[in-house]
Amino acid sequence: MIRVDKIEHQSGIEVADSSLSSSSTSTPDDKQKRLPSDLSSKIGAIYQAFPDEKQFNLEERSNSAWNTEVKKSLKEQIILDKENKYSSSIITAAIKRYFESQKQILRESKPNQKEMVNGQEKQRKRRSRHQRLFDRRKKYVQCDGLEWWNQLSIEYMSLESSDEEDDTKIVHHLSWRSKKLEEYLKTLDARADAAIESSKHHAAPRKPRRDGVVAEMIPPASAPSLTISKNWRRQHGRLMCSSSGSGEHSDVDSASD
């Protein structure tokens, strides 16, 4: 059963839905009618007292068998109230409108499905690019840099975007990376480019790249001190202390920028 726990009652509820009127058509005057605010508040109070298993199923239509029974129970309690001064038709319209407001609140609380799928797809592509860049560099790691490389992962790779006007890739370096890490990654890229140039099969070279806006991101919690810029640590020291309980970032003098 789907319920909405928090309801905001307006001073009056407009009857804007044709489904709330007795006829299939509505006039401009009908659309301007407002249901009594005290009635809508009363409906909300009674409904919120219903146990979960007796509330609306907001995934179903208003006229489903279940929701019809819930509306019937609401109406019976309002009619039995000695202070009730409203006609049966007004109560019915107010309950229908209340159902629609609950359904709207539920819809607005859910993330847009299309946006969520697009976001997941972008994240998947970004991780795939990171993985390809990581694997490419890994091929050219030499023995003297193996210990250094083994501390890295795809989270240490730069972000990339495409220039819509040409075929250039825009590289967004990570703001927290130390100069030593930047130089090491550039060395691996240079080795990779040289290997492609000298290859007998002459594999297609990488697309042209240029530096773009630096990506302001937080380093992995386990990032070694040597990988993090001194300037970044000075500016975000408090953040680093709270994000890493292992003390991996505590040696602020061990890195050389």
C-alpha cells in the first residue's frame, strides 16, 4: 500500500477536475469553485487516522474497487460527524479532490524516470571511459613505477567531455591531484602515444585533447598523501579529516607539489 504521510492543506481546494463534477463537462464558473477549507482539513485529519492497510492505493485510479471503498469510509465518517454542514455532493467532490492531491504529492516525490535513466547511463559511460584510460596507462607501467601504480584506481583518472564544434576531447583534471601524480600520468600517456606511433600496425591515434575547466572533486578516502596536492589539502583539510577515518591523508608534508 502506498501512502503519503505529510499533507499540506491549502486555504481552499479548487474543483478543477471534470471528474469531480456530476456531469462530464464543466463551465468556466465550475472551475472557479472552491471547496471549503475546513472540509478538506477534516478529510485530511480523518484519512491520516486510517491505518496503513486502510488507506488509498495511489498506484490505482480513483474509481478502483479499493479506492472506492476508502472514499466510502471517509464519506461515512464525515456524514456521521454532528458538526457536518455540507451536502453529500460537496463531500464527494472534496474526497475526490483529496485523493488527487495525494496522488500528485506521490508523483512529485518520485524522481523523473527518464532523468534517472539518463543519469545512470551517463555515469556508466563515464566509468567506462575511466576504465579504458586506466587500462591504457596500465600497459605502460614499468617496474620502477609499479608500487606507485598499484595504489591507483579509475577514481584517479581525469574527466573528459567532447567539444561539440570539433572532434577534440576536453580534459578536466581533478583539482585534488598532486603535481607528482599529474607528471606520472603524463609520462604513461607519452609512452602510450610513442608506442602507437612506432607500431607496425599503426593503430589510430587518440583524438586531439585540450585542457578544460578543472573538476572540483573529493579524492578517494583511501588516497595516499603523495597523490593529493598540498594546496588542496590546505584548503580542504577539515573535509579530509571528516571523510577519512584511516588517517591516509594526514601526512601533509610527505607530498611534493
